Amino acid sequence: MATEVATVAPQSWKESSIHGIKLAQTVISRGDKHLLESKQRDPLPLLRDACAADSNKLVHSYVRQSRSIVANLRQNLVDTNEEIKALNRGKEALEKALEQKRKDLALNEASTQLRTFRPPREKEEDSADRLISAERTHLLSLKRSLESQLRKVHKLLQMLSSSRSRLTAVLQERSRVLELVCHNQTDTTSVLSARRSMLIPKQHFRSSSAPSTGLFDSSVSPSVALRPNPLTAECNGAISQAFEARERSRMVRKELASTIGHTARLQQAAHSTVNEGIIKKIAATITLKQHLQVNAGDTKAAVHRGQHQHDALNLSQGMLLGPVSYSDLETREKLDRPLVAVYQRHPGTDLPEASYLSQATDCLTDSITTTRRNISLLKLAEQHLQEDIRDKKSAANVDMSIVRLRRRKANHRWVLDGSKYM
């Protein structure tokens, strides 16, 4: 701008005025530039409302996340409770199966004890004894397997109980936090707004040449810096622990169902095998007893025949010997009867009648002795057969009582006495 003034004034006076004008123009330019930068940098009058809305949004987001976490914790707690119930049902089924195996062991021991009541000649070890012994070994193996599963279930129940306690504690803590946040939401909003309002005046004291790194810098957001995380490490750990325990419990329950079914099938197969073995032994005993009865009948018939022959031989011997008194002999029976006496007057006329009678008597005596001895042997054989029949009958009755006992107690609907098989 051209400056035209009178030349009558001194030069210094002119330069002083021009310097003031240039200084004023510089100040105006700087002021306009500051105003432009201030419009871009300084907060608007509605900053308080914006901060309050932002704070409310943060609080609402935190409350929603806290409620979601509380709901998740409650769902995990419910799932854990249901899993504990299901595992307890599996434990009851396992204990029932274990009790059945103990009853089977008691029944096996009773079968062994009953077989000791057989007669001495029937106590020799047979296939039925071996089957009962094999069943006992098999039942003991199944019992140990079920006991191992039961210990595993107890340990898993303790783990689930610990997870449930931890979830309950975390849930109570998160619920208290949620109640505090809900009750003090207005106060929290005021505090956050006051914090932001206290930081606003600091921008006005900064140099205009300083970089913009204040409250409203996008690189450092107060929403991120002041926002708390509702999902704490304890919450995450409790949820993870409960999830792992539930998954392990599901796997164990599947294994339990498979183990219980498998052991039940094995036990039933062993039970049926032992029963069939004892029944076969009963059939063999009864068959042998019938053969013994037939032979005993034949022996008794032979005794009767021998006795009849003995009586006939005795009768023949008595008839050959004649009466005891000589006076009781008839004339025709005497060796010196008249006909023979007349005949013997001639020389060389000896008759062999006396020697024949003597030989016949001796022969009959030997035959009677042999028949008597045979009869004694037959009676002894018959007695032995009758004793064997009686033992076979007793052994068959014992085995049949064992089969009836095993069939009667196969349903396990009876009370196990004592703690021998616990």
C-alpha cells in the first residue's frame, strides 16, 4: 500500500508510523492464522454433551458385556450342574454294576462251598470245578476294572465340583460388579465427563507451533484408555476349566456306558457257561447212575440165580446123602439090599455105587462152596454199586441245587450279606 504524507515532517516520524502499520498487519495476519487453526483444533461448545454421550456409550457397552459374561457364566454353571447330575447317574449305574459283580462273586463262592458237600468219591476235580474257578478269576478281573472306573469318576466329580465352586465365586463377583455399575452409572458418567473437562484448558496454553498430541488426538483415545475389560482372567480361566471338565466328563460317561454293557455281557456269558457246564455234569452223572442201576439190577438177578442154584445144590446134596439115621433108609436105598447081596456072592462083582455117590457128594460140596463164594462176591458188588448209585444221586442233587441257586439269584435282586466282597 502506498503511503503518501507531507514531506514537511521529519523522516523518523514517517518511519515510525510505517513500522507501526507493518506491525499491525503482521499481528492481523498471525491472528487470522491462529483463528483458522483454533477453529480446526479447539473443542466445540457441545463437547460436554459429546463427552457425556460417549461416556454413557462406554458404560452401556461395559454393562452389556458384563451382562453377557454373567449370562455366559450362569449358562456354564447350569451346564456344569447338569453334567454333574449326568455323571452321578453314571456313577450310580457303575456302583450298581459293581455291586452285581460282588454278588456274582458271592454266588460263585457259594457254588464252590456247595460242591464241597458232595460224597468223597465225587470230590475229584472235574470240568465244572474248573469252570467255576475260571468264572471267579473272570469276575475278579471285571470287578477291578469297574473299581478303576469308579475311582476315575470320583476324581472327575471332584474336578467338576471345583469348577462349579470357581464358577459360582466368579459369578457372584461379576454379579456384584454389575449391580454396582448399574447403581452408579450416573456417577460414573459424571466422573468421566469431569476428567475430560479438566484436560481441555491445557490445550489453550500450548504454543501454536507445538504438534497436536492432546486429548483429542486420534492416536490416544480416552475411550480405549479408560475402558475396563469385563472378561477378567479369572472368568476366562473358570470358563475354560469348566468346559474342559465337562468335555472330559462326557467322554468318561460314554466310556462308562460301554464298560458297563461290556462287563454285563461278559458276566452273563460266564454265568451261562458255568450253568451249562454244571448241567452237562448233572446229565453225565444221571446217565452213569442209570447205567449203575441197570448193572445193580443185573447183579441182583445174578444173586437170585446163584441163590436158587445154591438151594438146588443143597437139595441135591441132601438127597444124595440120604437121611441122617440109617434106620430111616428104605430097603431100595441101602447098599446091602438083598439084590445086591445075592449078586455080590459071586466073585468080582463089586458095584461102584458107593464110590459114585461119594464122588457126587464131593462134587456137590465143591459146587456149593463155589456158588456160595460167587453169591458173596455178587452181593459185595451189588453193595458197591448201590453205594455208587447213592453217591451219584447225592452229587447230582448237589449240582442241581447249585443250578437252582444260580438261576434264582441271577437277577441280582437279593441283599449281599457281609463285606467280604466289598
